[in-house]
Amino acid sequence: MKYYILFGPPGAGKGTQAAAMVEKYNLHHISTGELLRKEIAAGSELGLKAKSLIDAGALVPDEVVEGMIESEFRTVKGVSGFLLDGFPRTTAQAEALGKILGKTGESVTSVVSIMIPDDMIRERIRHRASIEGRADDAREETINNRIKTYHDKTEPLVEFYKAEGRYREVDGTGTIEQVRQAIFDLMDRL
Ligand code: AP5
Ligand code: MG
């Protein structure tokens, strides 16, 4: 099994590019953000707990998302691998992922990182707010907190995976098609 991490700040285009990647490489897409939004929509206990954190632009507890990921790995069959979008987001989550995969003698195949600057994050999220109506896209304060949370807690993973020799980056500032092509070129070389 291949285990790709699709990395990048909020609004970088992870969800957008994941759709094309799963089709081309026969992967199962796991977006922890989408899984959490489903829990919120279903009104589950987990969803209720997650909602206030997500609306504040904070992270939900590591154990919550780690459990979600492990259960997807166990239940999804018939694919060449998994595409993790929005996970891991903390060093503790990256270490937990290593342990989960280690149980079956596996490891992260590669990190594909889509990079854009902070002003473009704001632009993209503002644009999406008018289309998708995501609760965490609605308020400026939430968006600022998401950006801060990314820099404080998630960006250190760049060095974490560089040290493991698994980090690859594409320029996310081009058009959707340009970024997709850059990702395909990178994946084909892996
Ligand atoms: P999550 O859903 O993962 O949100 P995110 O990381 O903030 O990323 P986004 O989904 O906002 O951006 P994206 O990169 O997918 O961009 P998209 O393709 O949509 O997480 C939400 C929350 O859940 C977190 O804040 C946290 O609270 C919680 N959570 C999730 N995972 C967690 C974890 N592991 N641990 C703890 N908590 C967790 O693109 C954005 C917009 O730009 C779209 O409108 C798109 O059409 C457009 N666009 C995309 N690419 C381009 C391009 N090249 N040019 C122009 N426009 C583009
Ligand atoms: Mg997304």
C-alpha cells in the first residue's frame, strides 16, 4: 500500500487536487476535515465537540483524528493506497501515523506539499466562502486563527518529513491545471 500525505496550508488546494490524484493513482482520499464536517452534519457527540474547535480555527484533539485514520485504513479495500489530506497536522499526529503504519511494517510513501503564501490563503478562502458556505470560512477571526495554527503547529512537519527524506513540494500559486500537472509530474517521478 502507498501512503501519500497531501500537505499544505488552509486553502492551498488540497481538496481540489485530491480529486484528480485519487482517480489517476487509484487512491482512497481521507480528509479529516471532511470527516469531521460529516460528524457535525450528523449531529453526533464527536461532531458537537469538534464544532466549537473548528469554528474557532483550532485543532481537534490528536486522538480523535488518529482514530478516524486508523479506522479508514482498516476498512477500505481495493485501492493502491491512501491520500491523506489535512492529516497529520501536529508532530504528535505524524508520530502516531508512523506507529499505526509500523504495526504492518509499512511507512509514509511521500509527502506532497502544496505551498502558497498567507495573502493567497485569505484570497482563496474568501472565494470559497461565497461558494461552499463552510462555517470556518465565514469569519475573518477564524481564518486568521487557522493560519496561525498552521504556522505554529503544522508547519514544523515540513522539517519532520524533510529529515525523513520524504518531503516534496510544488508551487501552489499557479492555476488549478498548472498545480495539478506539477503534482502529476512529481508523483510520476517518485
Ligand atoms: P480542513 O478541512 O482540513 O481545512 P484546511 O486545512 O483549513 O484546508 P482547506 O480545506 O480549507 O483547504 P484546501 O487545501 O483543501 O483547499 P481547497 O482545495 O478547498 O480542516 C478544517 C478544520 O478541521 C481544521 O481547522 C481543524 O479544526 C479540523 N481538523 C482537520 N483535520 C485535523 C487534524 N488532522 N487534526 C486536528 N484538527 C483537524 O481550495 C480552496 C479554494 O481555492 C477553493 O475554492 C478552490 O476552488 C480554490 N482553488 C484551489 N486551487 C486553486 C488554484 N490553483 N487557483 C485558484 N483557486 C484555487
Ligand atoms: Mg480541504
